[in-house]
Amino acid sequence: MGIHKCGLLVLFALSYSVVQVRDLSLGKIQINLGLPQISSKFEFTNIRCNSLDKQYSDFEHCLIKSINRSYKYVTIRVKLFKTPLTKVKGRILKRFDGYNGYRPFMVNMTVDACRFLENMNSNPIANYLYGFVKLYTNMNHSCPYDHDLLVDKLPIQFVNYQVTKVLPFPEGDYVYETHWFAYDIKRAVVKVYGTIS
Ligand SMILES: *[C@@H]1O[C@H](CO)[C@@H](O)[C@H](O)[C@H]1NC(C)=O
Ligand SMILES: *[C@@H]1O[C@H](CO)[C@@H](O)[C@H](O)[C@H]1NC(C)=O
Ligand SMILES: *[C@@H]1O[C@H](CO)[C@@H](O)[C@H](O)[C@H]1NC(C)=O
């Protein structure tokens, strides 16, 4: 699936279409996390890009690259065929003690990137999610996307800054997941896995 973007799954965008489990504002979230200044450290652990229908999209790149001990990055490039991408949904999941697999972190809400990009001030959560990739992607315009989508060399240091300084996350295993749609049919899925320790 694919599609690109953003590395991180681009998740920005928000569509409240999906469900919000708790009614939290970002401000409350910060308070809830309690901000003891932990010196967390982020590591990429895996990346998966799946094109659900290679007639519509295919990934040219989907990788975590280690240049040296301090410089690692994620690059994702997806080629779109035939039909433009009209919707991107994203969210962050975390592994919690006592549960199998990953569950929604902070809020159980999926953000619709295309709606968000039309009005970036509309949603602080989407803004935060988009912040992961906006400096490294060619997706920073409104939908639809009818060109190759790229997240180019998103550095681990930048992600580390996002999850330890901008909004400190608790330690644990996370996934930044994005789903890519064209005409309401899911065409690709990108999952970037990471650990904060
Ligand atoms: C790691 O690679 C980057 C990019 O090539 C370089 O700027 C940096 O100095 C290198 N760091 C170390 C510790 O070698
Ligand atoms: C999150 O929302 C989805 C969609 O409503 C729901 O199916 C799922 O059970 C929710 N997950 C949690 C952990 O609440
Ligand atoms: C998108 O990003 C490019 C490259 O960083 C920048 O030149 C351009 O102004 C941005 N466009 C928008 C709409 O933010």
C-alpha cells in the first residue's frame, strides 16, 4: 500500500470520521502524559509498505537506512498509476502491557490528511502528525495527488525531537500507520515502527 508519503505515514489530516474514543485536546494530552523530563531515545525498528493493488500504486523505495551511528533515515517513494490519491488516513498506535498487538495511542481517531491540508489550523492532532513529515515530503499541497509521493530522508534525529521534545511520549513500541485511498478504495498501507527507550 502505499503511497507514500510521508513517511510516517502521513497521518496528518484529520477526519473525525473515524472515531474519537476520548475527547482530549492536545493540551490535555500533554498534561496527561505528565512531563517528567525523561531523556527518551527513539529508534526506527521496521518499515512496511504494502500496495494493495499494484495497478494503482507501487513502492519504489521503502527503507530505513543507517549511514552511521548517529544518522539514520526513512525514505518512502510511491508511484501512482492511473488514478489520483484522494484521501490519506493516519494514526499512532502503541503496544500496551496486557494487550496483544498495538492499540490506539492518545486518541482513537484517524486523521484525514486531505481534509486537514485544506485547513491546517483546524486540528492540533493532525498538525502534530503532519509535523513528522512536512519538511521531508512533496505532499504539502491539497489533494488529490497525481504524482509520485515521496518522503525523503526523514532523519531519526528529527523524529526523536518530535517524540521527546515537542510532545514527550512514554517509553514503548509504536507504529505510525497510514492508509492511502483513491476514490474511497484503500490502495496502500504504510507502517513505520519505532521504539522509545
Ligand atoms: C554521519 O553521517 C553524516 C552524513 O554523512 C555526517 O554528516 C556525520 O558527520 C556522520 N557522523 C559521524 C559520527 O560519523
Ligand atoms: C477504535 O475505534 C475503532 C473504530 O470505531 C473501533 O473499532 C476500535 O475498537 C477502537 N479501539 C479502541 C482500542 O478503542
Ligand atoms: C512545500 O514544500 C516545498 C519544499 O519544502 C516548499 O518550497 C513549498 O513552498 C511548500 N508548499 C506549501 C504549500 O507549503
